[in-house]
Amino acid sequence: MLFSHPLAIVDLETTGGNLAQDRITEVGLILVDGERVERFSALVNPGRPIPAFISGMTGIDDAMVATAPPFAELAPMLFERLQGRLLIAHNVRFDYGVLKNEFRRIGTVFRARTLCTVKLSRKLYPQFYKHNLDAVIERHGIVLPERHRAMADAEGVYRFLLAAGAELGELALWQAAEGLIAQHAPPRGMDADTFEALPDVPGVYCIYDRGGLPLYVGRDGNIMRGVLAHYVPGKGRAVQLADEAGRVEWHETVGEFGAALEEIVALKTLRPRLNPKGRLASEVCALRLADSDDGFLRPQIVAAGVLAVRPAGGCYGLFRSPREAKRALKQLAEAEGLCQWVLGIERMTSRNGHPCAGRGSGRCQGACIGLETPSAHNRRLQAAMERLRLADWPVTGALAIVEHDPVSGRSCEHVFEAWCYLGSRVSAEAPLEGPVLFDPDLCKLLAACFRKPVPNTRLLALDAVMP
């Protein structure tokens, strides 16, 4: 049964919700050995300021931890007490991940079997919708002196286990727990170290094949969730990779805008084998209208590398390849009755007066055979091309999309000019990092952000950008 095993019920208060970046401010620990129960609680100096948001929630501020020991001083005692026990917590992924990282910083490898009481509550009480600790405490009539302090929350978890065992029976409690414990194992195709290290924060990941070549790039608001979906058969629409996967690399971002941005950059630079080929295109181009000797304006395909600094001035569209640009022109010609010969979609034969294919199907007003003047066709072409025009850049100069995590306090600036990505940086004084990139997917991402700002982001016009 569950209580016949050595248990460690733990709750941590931290400086924020980032597994890799944030630090412990308080430890609450209940050790259970059958009838014997031992409790331990301690404040911890995190070595950094506690954000006001966190202090307001937990009541722990900088003054309270100023004289508390750092984690390194508590680590030997904690390691000894936790070793060999089943680690139990409400959202154990977070508490276990923070503990592992704190131990790792002092050169200690900590591993434990784990049991999540959020999942246990869902399994034991599927008739209820909410399973956060407040809901669990209220449902079972558990009375605690305070909340969001480490020992009080650990006590709430312990009393939930006791209540569930009393209500449903020790056997039902153990069977449900045993099934969840067995699930906490690396999926087929993933090593234990990678499985244990996967963070549950926003970011981008790349799964490589066993030969070391990029296999798949993805992003998720939870890196762990996104990566594991590729190893679980039938998990949504994720590409299944367990049979081919080798190492996994990831990069945590401040938020989801940064994750979407870095995914685009990674797709263009790594060119993974199993991502849709259209998103990997490197022949980005636009259209420009040019005069010709016969008076007709004719579209020309212009490579992104030779576009003007402000591509919206005189250029239309942004396409992943010349083929995509020609396809857009053909659709425009058919929709607006424009001449396919003038637009360069169809090559004119040497026979004078031979109509284009659109004329034969009634989709051309006759510019190819002299029935429509160049000036008339030009006016219709210019009007039709407006729907492809890249929107005007909203500011003069560069623009930063500043992303902020209110919990960890981390920020990042993503800098653009004239729809071109110039790089990202952690502050205005830091150098820009990342490749300069002009890409249709980036334009769509920016345009969507301009229409509806992403939560925890703001736009900042820049007078100048230091490379």
C-alpha cells in the first residue's frame, strides 16, 4: 500500500515558475515511514530579489530570506532525507524539476520516483472538474492555517492522501498511485537524462536523427509537452519520431511570441527533414512592376536579397519561392481578367495577334491582341496588385517587440525594421543575437501581433539599433 513505502511529500516556494531560472525561497517537507511522520520546514536565500508578484502571493519577501541559508547549505541534509523515497507533490513536475536543478548547480545528481497528486486526484475523482490544491482542500474539508507557504501546502497534500485512502480504501489509492508512478518513465526512443531535463516552459526544440541531422523543429508553450507528443503514438497531429529520433535540443524563451519567432529562424537555418517543405523555402522573393518598351507594366520577380530597405515601397507580396510568386500572378490574372502574356505567365509566340490562353477562355480583355490599351491594362493591373502589397511599416526606423514574463521578471527584445528581423537581446544595452532574416512567415507573425498584441508584450519604437 502507498503508506507502507517511504514517502517524501514536498512543496517549494520559489522566485517564479521557470524550472531552469528560478530559485527556491522555502522548503516544506513531510517524511512518512508508516506510522512515523517527520516534518521539516526552512526558508532559503535564493540569492536574487523576489518579484513583487511572488511576494504578494506567498508573503515571503527579500527581508525574510536575507539571513536564511542558501540552498547549498541545506542540500546535504535534504539529499539524505529525500534519497530512496517516493517524491510526492501537487504538480510534481515543477517541484521535482526545481529540486533537480538546485542540486545540479552544486554538482549533485538527484533522481527520484515521483507521484503527482494533481493526476492522482483526477484519477480517483473523475467526477470533479477542478483538481488544483485549493479545490482538493475544499472538496475534502481540509482546514489549513495558511496557503501558499511550503509547509502548509505540503500538509494539504498529506491530508488529501489520508482522506482519499479513508474514502476509497487503501487498495484503490495504491492502485491508482502505482499506475501513475509507472507512467513517469522515458518513452521508447528517449534516454532518461533527456526525459528528466525537459522543461515545461515556452520554447523551441529540435529532434535530431541518429546520424545527428535535424529531423524535426517545433515549438510549444510547454517544451516537455511538445517534445513528448512525438514519442506517444496517436498523440494529436504530432509527427511520430520515436523510431528515428536521436538527441533532442531545446531553447527556452521568455514567452510564446519568442517561441514562434525562434521556430521560424530554426526552420530556415536547420532545414529539418520532416517539417513541411514550404516552410523551409530559402528563395524568398517579391514582385515589382517595371516599364517595358511597348508601354505595358510587367511584373518582375525580385529576390529578397536585393529588395530596397523598405520593401513595401514599390514591391508587392512576399513569397517563399519564384514558383509561388508565379502562381499568385496566375490567380490574379484569372480573377481580374488580366492578360497572361503581359504578366509573363504565358510566353508569347512569334505569331502576331495570337491571343493568350486567358483570352480564349474569356478571362482576358484583349491586351494581347490590341483590344485593350497599355494604359487601361496598367490601371487594372496596378489596382489588382494592391491586394498583394506588403503593408506599410508602422514606424520610421526600427521597432522592438518587448516580451516580459511577470513571474520570473525576465524580458527580451525582438528587433525588426521594415519587416526584417534584425535579432534579439535581453536589454537595450546588449548586442543583438540571431541571423538577419526577411521571410513571409515572419511578416505574418508580425502582422498578427500588430493586429492583436500577444499577452505580456509591448511595442517599442527605436531611434537607432546598435548591431
